[in-house]
Amino acid sequence: SLCHPLEFTLPCWRRAVDLERELRTKGVTVPRDDVFVAAAALTHQVPLLTCDSHFELMRSKGSLALDLV
């Protein structure tokens, strides 16, 4: 019940491209699959339950309103 499948739609792809571009211009490189997860969470406006430090890095270095639990 903690996990819900999310459709990775065209807006998710666009968000991922923008997110990765923004992070790279700031010198931040994270695994692409983490970028995809963050983009889906942001697009669908759902919180992320994670212990992966890349998400905190993306939130602190990018202009992300990632809701990390």
C-alpha cells in the first residue's frame, strides 16, 4: 500500500529533461533513473519515501519542491 504505479507521461519526460539540465548547469550529476523518479513525483505531485541521498541533493541544489519523507 506504500507504492502506487505512476504513468510516465510526456509531461514527466519534459520535467526530467528540464530537471537534468538545471542540475547539470549547477554542476550536479545524479543517476538518470533518480531524475526520472523525481520528475514523476513532481509531475504527479506525490511525496517520495526514500533514503537515497541523491533526492536530497536534487532538492537542495535545484529549484525542486520535492516532498521527501
